[in-house]
Amino acid sequence: MRKILIVGAGQSGLQLALGLQSQGYEVTLMSNRTADEIRAGRVMSTQCMFDTALQHERDLQINFWESQAPRIEGLGVSVAAPGSHEAPEGSQRAIDWVGKLDGYAQSVDQRVKMAGWMETFAQRGGQLVIHGAAVSDLDFFASRYDLTMVSAGKGELVSMFGRDAGRSPYDAPQRALAVAYVHGLGPRPEHPDYDAVRCNLVPGVGELFVMPTYTTSGRADILFWEGIPGGPLDAFQGVKDPEEHLAVTLELMEKFLPWEYARATKVELTDANGTLAGRYAPTVRNPVGRLPSGGLVLGVADVVVANDPITGQGSNSASKCAASYLASIVERGDQPFDGDWMRTAFERYWTTAQHVTKWTNAMLAPPPEHILNLIGAAGQLQPVADRFANGFNDPSDFENFFYDPEKTNAYLASLTG
Ligand SMILES: Cc1cc2nc3c(=O)[nH]c(=O)nc-3n(C[C@H](O)[C@H](O)[C@H](O)COP(=O)(O)OP(=O)(O)OC[C@H]3O[C@@H](n4cnc5c(N)ncnc54)[C@H](O)[C@@H]3O)c2cc1C
């Protein structure tokens, strides 16, 4: 059977490894951490995944936590009103609505999922190598495999894949990220009977995302600030103490988003590794990396398309990339995995990924008037709220009603008659 090396055991690498393994491929998976180290380590993401991406896991029967993880049935948007003397900054909402998802979303802490999937891969007879691979390692190993794929996320191995400037409009981070996993968050009073991702926008300042998750200690919620660099939310650099990180998170919520703070007054961190802060530039890369001795490797998911998490798409995209590459590999049969095949496999994935990148990059910029009108109209027109929410599952739909003012106006007119 054909031999495949996968470097990096995250959403894409493990999903590919388990998928290829179930099709009879001889898979070696290289991870820089053991399952126990991942499980006991720092949180890595908020990893909210929508129905299409979750279905790829169901298709492989690796949806092990589906019954335990909270079902996220809605996605809401709140926009803080500009401050005034009567209503201090952020105390009022200019916009507040929730759209219903056609299929539920779920977030399973990557510490739980990756550790569990890695153990499953090994139990099923997969070759698991615990080693932080350098380019020289890949150069040595790649010739022994029919195909080598690099799914090492945003780590150093991305240097093997050149930046695609034409597909990467930003060359610097657009948000400072700060995540806290907590127990004790109350429900949003607007929908106490179901869970939703709540997107809270503070114009010119940044965003707070609040969502339920399933973590190492069971159900929890995530408070995730995305701050415009240099602004008031860019306050986490240098904060090392997790309790201080939580305190800063809550102070900013009290100041800018009191309606979210109101349900967070009793929260505590899930664990000492339940916080994360950082930033990165959204980047699309050339999918084929050349090793010093001439061998070629194929980049996977974040290695080749890393978007800002403002739209919560990276894990979804990693799942979609893994599913697309799996199909391309299986369809290739016994023919060589050469450079042309690698580029074709990537372009097949890009037909989906391009919509994610376009939409995510649009959401990082100040919204033009027609988008403000659209988001505002969703407060009165439930179909608009629902359609916007379901765009998180299939961002290609935004082409039909989001970017072009004429299409937005025509869509709104079609609903209002
Ligand atoms: C704060 C934050 C919030 C996010 N929220 C969401 C969200 O709500 N929804 C969503 O869909 N996405 C979200 N994302 C994005 C998502 O987490 C990533 O896009 C996704 O995990 C990418 O999957 P991947 O398989 O490409 O890489 P990763 O999940 O990063 O996995 C890469 C793996 O490779 C390992 N590795 C790295 N270097 C080496 C090496 N040299 N040798 C061996 N192993 C190596 C790493 O340790 C890691 O285990 C968020 C990201 C961040 C930072």
C-alpha cells in the first residue's frame, strides 16, 4: 500500500491520517507533542465548527464527542452604540439579533480532540513519531514516502512555502487575540433555552466572541477578544498570569460590552492553561514546498491558507482541506504525487477556501455602508439574520448578497417587497 508521511497532528493532519488509515494507506504521523502533553497543555483555539465541517468528521466516524459537546443552534450579532453622556461608551446596543443555524455547530477543545484522535490513530496501528520536525528531517524522510504533507499549522515549517502576495492582502496581524476558557458563565437572557455563538462588535475597537465548548473538565464557555492592534483591547501582551488575563478580559467586557459582562460576574478559569494570547498575519502560501535535495511536499490547511479567526473558520477550513485532499489522494490511485498533482489538489481545495479568505479579510476591514445596513436589517428581518448565521457554515453564499451593494439592496428589497 502507498506510504504517506504527515507532519503535524492538528485538525487537518489527524483527520487526514485517520481518513487515509481507514482506506488502507500506510500512514506515519509526526507530532511535536504526545497526546498527554497536548491534553495537559495550553488551549490553542476556540475551534467552533459548523455543520459541513462536522459532517466530514461524521463521515469518518471520528465525531467521538458529538453527544457531550454543547449544540450551538444560533449565531448572534450585537453592535455597541457609540458613547454619549446619557449612555456611557458601550452601555447600549445599536444592533442585537440572533440567527438560527440550519445544522448545529460545536466546539470541542482541541486538547481533548487532538489527544483523543492521536491515541485512536496509534491504537489502529498507525505509526506515530513524536518529534518536532525540521526541514532537514523532512529532507531525510520524504524520499521514503510516496507523499509527504506538512500540516504543522502556523509553525516554523511554513517557511518552506512562499507567500502568495496576490492572495494575501495583509502583511501584518490585523487583530490581537486573547482567549479565556471559563466555567460559570450565565446564558444570554434573550435565548436562555439554546446556545449560540455571540459576536459582539465594538466599532473601531474590536470584537468579543462568546461561545460554549466542551473542554477537559466538561462544558465551559470561551471569552475571546479580538482587538485592533494598538487599541484599547490590545492589552494582553506581557500578561503571563492566567488570573490577570481573566481580570483584563472582564474589565474590558465591563467597559465595552456590559450586557456580556452582566452574565460573566461569577466566572472562573477552567484551568491554569485555559488562556491564550497572540497575533498573526493572515497569509495564503504556495502549496508546494521544495526540499533542499529536490523532493516536494504538499502544504495543508493553515500552512497554506491561514485566515484571522474573526470569522471562526480555521478549523472548519482544516476539516474541509483534509476532506478535499483525502478525495484527491484516493482518486490518484497508483499514479505519482508529483508537483502538478499537488497544485491541482490545492486548487480544488481553494475553490472552497477562497470564499473563506475573501469574507474573513472583508470582516477585518471597517464595514462599508451597505454591510452596516444589512447587519442592521437583520434585527428586523429574521431571514437576513438566519442567512448571515448560515454563511458561517458556507461562506460562498456571501457572494450572493454581501460584497456588492447592488446585490445587498436587491436581496433586502426582495424581502421587504
Ligand atoms: C485564538 C484562536 C481562535 C480560533 N477560533 C476558531 C474557531 O472558532 N473556529 C475555527 O474554525 N477556527 C478557529 N481558529 C483557527 C483554528 O484553530 C486553526 O485554523 C486550525 O486549528 C488549523 O488546523 P491545522 O491542522 O492547519 O493546524 P493546527 O491545528 O495548528 O495543528 C498543527 C499541529 O502541528 C504541530 N506542529 C507544529 N510544528 C511542528 C513540527 N515542526 N513538527 C511536528 N509537529 C508540529 C502543532 O503542535 C500542532 O499540533 C482559531 C485560532 C485561534 C488562534
